[in-house]
Amino acid sequence: METDYYFPLNVVEEIIEGEFILERFIPPILEIGEYSEDSKIPYVIPISLVKSRPCKLRVRLKDEALVMDFRGEKI
């Protein structure tokens, strides 16, 4: 699959090609003050730090990953 959208690291089987960073986000289901470092979820962010802009990633996802196709864009 090819995308330039953020996605959780736990759905990735393999990152085949592209530049990215990992960032940890607080799940939206937690109330302010209820979270800790352990509750943060690592996300893959497709971005080129050299070009300072988003970029495409080619990835192989696990079978349980849910992918939506919106007008040709994979989300």
C-alpha cells in the first residue's frame, strides 16, 4: 500500500520505501490528566525532514489493518 497519511505503528508488517519519523500520541479516549508515557501510541508519520514536507510511504500492513480508499487516496 502507498500513503502519505499518519498511521499507528502496530498495524505495520514492513515499511518498504519512503522517509518517516515516529511520534507518540495520546489516545483520544483518555481524559486530560489520565495519561502517562506508557499510554501513548506510536504513529508513523510520512515526512521528509530533508525536504521539510510530507512524502509517500510504501508499506505492507498486517491482516487486521483497516484501509479506506477515498477518491484514490489510501487512508
